[in-house]
Amino acid sequence: MYAERPAPAGLACLWTRTVSSETVQRVVPDGCTDLMWTPATGALFVAGPDTRAQLASVAPGTLYGVRLPPGAFPSVFGVPACEVRDLRVPLAELVPSARLSSFSEMVSFCAARVSVDPAVAGTAAVLRTSDVRSAAWDIGLSERQLRRRCLDAFGYPPKVLQRVLRFDHAMRLAWAGRPFASVAFEAGYADQAHLSREVRALAGVPLSQLIRP
């Protein structure tokens, strides 16, 4: 069972996943990053920004997570997001001084540190609707500067960030029950075939399989 609940300002959400037996979970890219804790072992791990689906083995029990919105990673962990792209890293390797032993301490740790530079947030907003060259012009950066900003804040080059944000938007629409043709149009894909190709590339399975109960 997976459940989300609201988080303090600046965080995306708080979540738990409880399973009675070991299972494999498909985790798809969404531009976010997570701090995760397993009480049974005390393990604290940071999940970096993904560029493709990850198949995670989940042990019996409850896994606790704090999800950070896109662009927030460096403020909490002190390193560029690209350094942990597609990785799961022990918190101690990023913040050796962190001593956390409960979910509430995890939440407080992230909430006290998190911030997203308005310029970074604006970068994501512009890239949602513009090609990379136009986005750089609108923001007032060279394409090289835009790439560096995106790698540091989001962990992705600009074009990959566009794909991940569009995919995440499409997934939210699909989970809300929209027809796939409408999902493709509203999320900005050329057509439903384009949506299908991108879902397979980023998630590894068809959209119908990804959203089935």
C-alpha cells in the first residue's frame, strides 16, 4: 500500500509504502528526489533524479519518504543534483553530519533546508512550453549557461528535463482517467503515438500497463 500526505511548505509530499512480502516496484521519472528511511534497518537513502524507470526491491515493512520538488535537491543536500542522477546514495555520503532516527526528524531536516531559487523555478516553467534555444533566450542565458543551471538544480540537461516534466504531466492526466488521446494533446505530445513512444522510453512499459490498478 502506498499513501501520500501533505508536507510542510517547500516539500512536495510525505509518503509511506507498506508491503507484507518482498516485492519489486517500478519507479518512473518525475523530476523529484526523495529522502527514504527504513526503520527496520535504520537505512537512510537519497534517491536522485531518474532518467529512466528503476526497479526497486522493497522489503517487508514500511518505507518512509520525503519527496522534494524539482530543483530543490542542492539546497537540502549541498551537491549538484546531477551527481546522484539515476542513483540511490546513503545520506551519510552527502551530509555526514546528519543524525536522523525518525520520520519526523527526516521531515524537519528537509523542511529546514529546502529552498528553490525563483530563477530555477522559472527555468522549469519556461522549459515546459519552449524549445531549449527559445527558453535560453527568454530566461536571458546562453544555452551553455542554461545547461549548467539545469544540471545543477534538476540533474538533467534541458532537453531531458523537458521530457521528464512532460511525461510526469501525462502520467497525472492518465491517472485522473483522461483518454490517452486527450493525455497526448494536453501534455504537449505531437500525437498519441508520440506519447506511447516516450512512455516506453522513460517507463519501460506501455502506458496502459503503467497505470493499471
